[in-house]
Amino acid sequence: MSIKELDRVILERMRLLGEPAARISLFIIFFWFGILKPLGVSAAGPLVIKTVDWMPLLSPEQWLAVIGWWEVLIGVCFLFRKTTRIAILLLFLQMTGTFMPLFILPEITFQPNGIPLLPTLEGQYIVKNIIIISAALVIGGNLSHRREPRAA
């Protein structure tokens, strides 16, 4: 097998496996991290509670549970093509709230007296969500395409 043929085979495998891998990864992240919130054992819980303490209708702890179940739903919806649009809608609404601490809690998300935009661990945890948004865009962009292998 030539290098060119090997490259073609590898690229085709990546094309076939990439979207399912992204879907499963998003499910794992959202389901796992989401379920920890209503159980009261999420490492992100204190940050979420500080972020939502201004919100009406529910206590911050109740909002934490709602957000957690919302994330579980996002994860489950990413598992199935038929519910992908719902997952993406829920994800983009959730991400709006996820990025809020960067603006309303900069004392927690950025290091003091440091280089501008030097994030703390919490800030890094938030900023890494850019890749989650990108994965969702790739998955959503493939919804109109059939999952058939391309001709050689």
C-alpha cells in the first residue's frame, strides 16, 4: 500500500468516526458534569451558584440543579441525529450562561495583578468551552449529509 493510499484510508476512517466520536464525547461531558450538579457534588457548583445568585424565581442551589439537568438533557440529545437540533439549541442557550462568569466574576476567572487576560483554573475551564461549541457546529453542519462512505 502506498503512502497516498494509506493516507486516503486513514482520512476516510477519520471522516466516518469523527462525528460519532464527537457526539459520544459531548454526551459524556454534558451527562457526567451535568448530573454532578443536582447531586451537589460538582466542583463547578460554587462558581455556578455565585454566577446565578442574582437570578429570580429560584434559589441559587435550585438553579444549580436546573442547570445540571439541562446539561444532562443536552448530552442525551447529542446521542441521536433526530434530537441534534434540540441539543444545539440547548447548548447555545447554556453556553451563554457558561461564559457569564468571565464578565460578572472576573475576580474569580482571571488572576489578579497578572498579565491581562491571564485566566485562573476556573477561567480556563470556561474558555475551553470554545472547542465544545466548535464540535457542535461541525455536528450540526453535517445534519443534512447522509452517512454514506465516499467513493474512492
